[in-house]
Amino acid sequence: MGNTLLKSIVRSVCLLVGLACLNEAAQTADQQLQLWLATYEQTWATIRDKHFDKDLGGLDWAAVGEEAKEAVRKAKNEDEVRTAIGKMLGKLGHSHVGLIPREAFEQMSNGTKGGTLGMELRMVEGKAVVWRVRKGSPAEKAGVKPGWILETPKPLTGSDLRKVRVAQAMVEGKVGEEKTLRFGEQGERKLTAVPMPGKLATFGNLPPIPVEMEFQRMGAVGYFRVSAFFEPEWLQTEMAQAMAQCQDCRGFVVDLRGNPGGMGILSSALLGWFLDKEAALGTLRMRTYELKLMANPRPEAFAGKLAVLVDGLSLSTSEFFAGAVKDLGRGRIFGERTGGMALPSAIEKLPTGDALQYTTANYHSAGGGPLEGRGVEPDQAVPLKRADLLAGRDAALDAALRWIRE
């Protein structure tokens, strides 16, 4: 009798515990759904209220939102939520619009991982290829050369820009972190990440971005490279020093390859070093007003030939600059078509911890046409070839130097 009573009590306790667990699970699932819905609502409302185009290209945004909201309600996991919201944002058809996953945003917000192996990659002939090796870097010390193919754990997918960014993450890491990479027929190399060169710039709500600037004379030609358009005082100081050293130069090369953009106004500041009169670069068209980007000539402006190097990773402010140089007839563009991602944007954190990147303006170049989705076509196209890299040639720079020296 005692055993029967004990078993009954145990069954009752188990039943109560089970019900409590089920109730807790239901509450947790409901809380998760409410979080997902809050993220959807904030995303939808932000686009409605802050996107540069009030009409959203003629989209029935309410109907688009209801479709996305229903998909969020039916989502079984966070990936399905991101897919539903991403599909909604994709209907706008603009660059600089999308969700940044929480993990990536946290990493971005904390700055880069702080370390680099000293190489830059590009997609060449369908492969992730070493494009540039920094002098004195772990990569150079390990014997890594431009043209080597980096093997990735799984096939790269998406646009070339996405592929490059995924591959580039493999050659960056925490300072002191050791990585083993495999380069095709060259085999494995073990490299240890060192601090990134340059400065870590911050601007508004954007994540910290490493910035490098480099000037050198190549005979009678000045060469200046800027990796991102931030740090205005530093940019002006570097350009002033470059011009002081290049007063007798015949030409000047501005290298914007791989430059993802930054502060749009810096395109005007840089162009001012190469003008003899005021000029309009283009127009930023925002939700309620327009802003013309004007460039004023510097007293010590350079009057010689100007060549600009660009590629598919030259974006945003880089495209403003290259487009203006071409439209104004001030110089000649060499390399590959720019990425056609020329819309200024902002970033907003969402309830799930993901972030929303959305566009705040449209840009029309001095020639009157938009750069978004089109990019800047070089005056002289110089496609990137692995054979050139393996031979140690920088074909775009060589073409620019030949033009200047003619």
C-alpha cells in the first residue's frame, strides 16, 4: 500500500514538473516570437520613415510588410526570421540595405579583430587570389606571393564582393593568433597575426574601420593610396606633404583600389588638390532636400596629369571621386569598373542584436547620372590577371604610369 501511494505521489510530481516545463517552454517561445516581431516592426518602420525615397520606388510597403510579418510569425528559427526580413529589404533593390547578423555586428562594433597576416585578396578567374602582400608582414616573411590561390574550407558563394570579404576574414584574426593556410600547389603556411597598420577610425554609428595612407615618388610621378575615406585631418596633412614633395612631378596617381568609401565630403576635399577652379562633384538627394558636393581648389593644387586606379572593391566615396574626375575631364581612370554601391547609409541596432543598414540618400554624379548599380567605367580597362600577379606586375599602375610618361 505504501509503495502504491509513493508511486502515485511520484507520478503526480512528475506530471506537475512536466506541465511547468511545458509552460516555461511556451512562455520562452512566445517571448522569442515577440522579439522577432519587434525586430521586424523596427526594420519595416525605419525604412518607411527614413529611406531617402518616400515612395520607396512605388512599392506597396504595407503589403510587402504584411507578407514579411506573416513569414516571421511562421519562422522556426532565427535564420528563417533573417531570411524573411532580408527578402522584404531586397525588394528595394538597393545596395547598403540589409541585415547585419548579430555575431558580425558585435565583431564590427568591437573594431576589427585587430590583427592581420598582411595580405589582401581578390577574386581572380573565379579563385580567391593573393593580390597584395604588405612589406614586412607575416605573409611576406612566410614567402607568400601575389598570385597564390588561397584554398577555402568550402566553396565561396554570392557576389565577388561577398566572396572576397569571406576570404579576407581568413587572413585576419586576433593579434598573436596563429593560422594555418593552404595555398594551392605552394602548400601550407603557418602565420601569426600582427597588429593592423594605420589608424582605427570611428565615425557616427559605423563600426571602427582601419585606415592606411601611403605616398611615394615613382620618378617624376607621385603615388598616393588611401584605404578608406576617414580621418579628414590626417588625409589633408598627408596630401599637403605629398604635394610638397611632388612640386616637380609630371603626374600623380591616386590609388582607390579596395577603398570601400567613408565620409562623402572627403571626395571633395581630395579632389580640391587637383583643381584650378571650383567644381561640382555631384548631388546627394535625401528624403527632404538635396546637397551638392562642391570641391574648391587648394592654393597648392597639382596641375599635372592625374590618374585614378579603381577596381570592383572601390565603393561609395571612392566612386564619387572617380566619377567626378571622369565627368570633369580632370584625369583618366584605370583598372576595373567600380562596385556600383554609391548610396550613403546608416546603421541601426535591432532588438535581436542584429543591425539594419539602410540608405539615407541617392547620389548623382556631376554628369547627371546615378552611380548606384552602374559604377564608374574606367577610361582604360585593365582586368586583373593571375599571370600578371605571379610575374610581379601591377598592370593597372603600369598602364597609368605609361600614360603619364607619354
